[in-house]
Amino acid sequence: MKVQGAAILQLRRFILIAMLLALVGGCASRGGRINLESTANHRYFVQAFNQAYITDSGSGEYDIVLVETPGELPPLRRKNRPLQPMPLAPLRQLMHVHVYWHALSGIKSNPAAVNASIDWYILGAGGGGDLVLYEGAGFVLVEGSGERLNVDIKDGELRTKLMRGNILDPLGHARFYGAATARMNDARVKDTLAQMREQIRQEEPQAGTTQP
């Protein structure tokens, strides 16, 4: 019975991740969306992110975070009053894209010219320590000016780097593309990356606990 119970728990964890990686596309979020194909089972997935932020080093390098935080609403702006900052809600998904050099506008695709590293963190619901980390690289364009910039992931590749807890990996190795409209916000990028690291540290199983 214990074996059967563990199998049911693992199945539920897999279903949760499959729901996060929706098999059918929906409306694009205000942050961004990626489209993936698993090379292991040739299944297609779509993942939307409800927030996107970017910071520019000024030398052609960018840090971009795509965030999925269920239930978080944007801060309200009262009439004739400045926008009030809002505390960061717990993160469930974070994709961090670091662009090493700025590709020229108008390039359609250039698989040989990989210019970005990509990390994608997916935390299980409920703070139980479940985690999947994908790492990879891609060819990324950043265009526009002003407060919002357009991010276009032309060709990306991800592979499972770390799995922790009762969570199953629906992707394994995957190729993907996507796009986002990211708000320029240096502090939010820095704080979001620090928050994800802190959440992973806090949810890490304590020494002496048994992992499946």
C-alpha cells in the first residue's frame, strides 16, 4: 500500500507540473510566453508568465526575469499620487535570461550565435521543497527603448539540471522560443533573483530528512 501511495503522490506532482506547463495555448500574459517541444516525448507545452522585468548594464548585457506568481495583482495608482511599491509575493516560477551581447535588430535566426544563458526554476505548490531547475542557452534579441523593451527568444534549448522532492519532469530536454514585454526595473530584477535564491534555501529539505 505504501508503494501504491507513493506512486499516486508522484502522479499528482506530475499532473501539477503538466498543468503549469499548459498543453494548449491561452491568451498571452502581460509579461510573456514561451512555447516548448520536449525532444524526449515530442509533446508541446506553453507557459505564460504574468510579469517581466529587465535591467541593462549599458555595455550590451541584459538580465531579464520572467515571473509567474499566482494571485499577485499589480499595485494600484491612486489619483494624483505616485505608484506605491508592493511586497514581492512568493514565486512559483522564474526564468532568468542573461544576454551577454546585443544582437543586431532584424536578425531572423542564427543558431550558431548563442548569446544568452537561461535558467528556469519551477517550485512545487505549498512550499514542500519540490523543485525542478532547467538550464540552457539561446539566441535572444532585445529591442525598443524607454520603460518597456521587447524580448524575443528566437531559439532556445533547456535541459533538466536539478530535481528535488516529489516532482516529476515532463520535459527532460526541450527546444523553445518565446517573447515578452519587459519593464525596465533594476531593483526588481535584483530583488526577484535574490528572492528565488532565498525561497530555494528556505524550502530546501533539512539535513537528515529522507527524500524519495
